[in-house]
Amino acid sequence: MKTRQMKKTKVLAIAMFGYLLCIANLHAAESPEIRRAIDYGAKGKITLRVVDSKGNPVAGAKVSAGFYNPRNEADGMDGTTDANGQFTASGTPNGDMHYQITKDGYYKTESSYWFYRQNEPQIVKDGRWQPWNPTNTVVLKEKRKPIAMFARFADKVIPVQGKPIGFDLEYCDWVTPYGIGKISDLIFQYDGAYKGSQEYSKQIKINFSSENDGLESFELDKTSELMSQYNASDTGYVSNITFERERTPIKILKSEELDENHYLIFRVRSVTDSTGKIIGANYGKIYGPIEYGTMGKEQRLTFTYYFNPDGTRNLEFNPQLNLFTNLPWLEEKVSKP
């Protein structure tokens, strides 16, 4: 009972955040009816259609929905999806509804539906948010084959500037002579100049020791516990990538970063046959952000990665099988050693 109440409190708290954003955009609400809906709430109804990653309905999924209204903070509903994967929720929100969906054998999904939409004059009619009872399809990713991986938050001092340094993903360390690593899976090169928190330039390049290794960039699915795709692709990799940022006290001159909304898939340790065809490789992913530059009195590099050692393209990590032992990991929340 306590766990259920905590989950409902979390859902309602996020819905409250949505309400505050709605108030911030109040200047865009043109009609008195819309302003009343934002101030006092309007009736809202929505049907969530829950499907798996292949589009099949998911029956029996647990749904917790929260409609925040400052005059009725406990406006929430719990239930399960029917045989068609559908669950209908209603409340009196000021702007949005936040939902959380779970089921054994699936990755938790959490997101919001916005009844309020800026610059749309017909979103409220007769005290109801429009459209009335829309069907919103939500993907609840099934757990296919979670595997053991080397998964870690790397926090390393950059030992030298302007020089390529190999990084071994299996050892989570620089290769010799800067660390105990043996294989240069990723090759980093850092350059930077730091005058203060508002005036600096920094750049980090990522290269590879094999011409068949590389990276691909994607947007994270932050609604799901499994934020990446299930498998790495076998084509489309680039052999190098550069991130950089430069600013003065009054202006940002450059900003090309791997931010918290994106991730990289990498291919390393590639092996080819006599024709140049790849017959073996290791794959993994790096979740953004990648942080680098002056931190305190040192230049440091930090990033979160998952390295699959089994030779398949599987990116589905089992947090109970972290090959770096004694680290309490979850897929979506990184515990720093």
C-alpha cells in the first residue's frame, strides 16, 4: 500500500509540474474559457492504448494516471488495460495528465499527455478539454533478452592534452602508460583553454584504432526504462566524432555536444575476413551527456557506457548481471562507483 501511494504521489507531482508550465504559457491563451480551464481546471478524458514494440496490444498492464489541479490535488486514477490494451482515465486537469505504465516482463513507461496546447483556440469547449477522449497509443517495450554487460559511469582524469589516448571499455581505464587498459576501444583526444566558468574553449575527439569501428548517434527514448533500441545496426557507423564548446563571458561561440537527450552506439574490436567483410565485433552504447574539460584543478572526462562482450549486437542490459561487480545499476539511473 505504501509503495502504491508513493507511486501515485510521484505521478501527481509530475502532473503539478505540467500545470506550472501551463501557467507560464498563460499569455498565449486567448479566450476567457481557456483561462478558466488553466486557473480552475476543465474536465478531461483520454484513452491510453498500450502496445508492445511490435504493435501488439498489452492486456493487464498497470496504469497510474495523475491529473494535477491545485484545487483537487488527489485527482488520480489507477487501473489495468483491457483485452485490447486500453485504459480510459478522466479527471479535471489544468493542463496535462501524467501516466506510468508497468507490467512484469516489460520496461516501465512514463510520460505525459497535454490537454493544453499553446496557440490552439478550440482546446476547451463547454468546460471540457478538446478533443474529448482521444486515443493515445503508448509503447510498453517488452523484455526480450537482457544480457550481462560491462556497464559503468566512467570518471577519469585526462592525463595529457593534445594527444590521442586509448580507453579500454572492459577495464574502464586508459591504456598503458596512462592506465591498466590493454585495448584501445575508444581513442580520445582533448584540447582546451580555461579562463573561468564563463570563458573557455574545449574540444574532445573520439577516434578508433580500426577503420571498421565507429559510432552512430540517436535520440534517447526517455519515456521508457530501455532508453535505447534493442540492437545495434550493422551499417551506418562513422569513424570519428568531435564534440566542442567555446564561449566568452557574453556569448556562446560553439556548442556541439552529446547532451542528456542523445546516445551513441559504438562498434569496436572489429574482425574482417580476406574480402574485408566484418565477421566479428563488439557493440555497446554511451548515454549522454559526455562531460569533459576543467573540473576543479583537473581536466576530466565522464560518460556512461554499456559494453557487450558476447559478440552480438544486443544492447539490452540486465542490471543484475553487471560484469563490473558490486555496482547497484539500473538501466535508466546510473549509480556512480
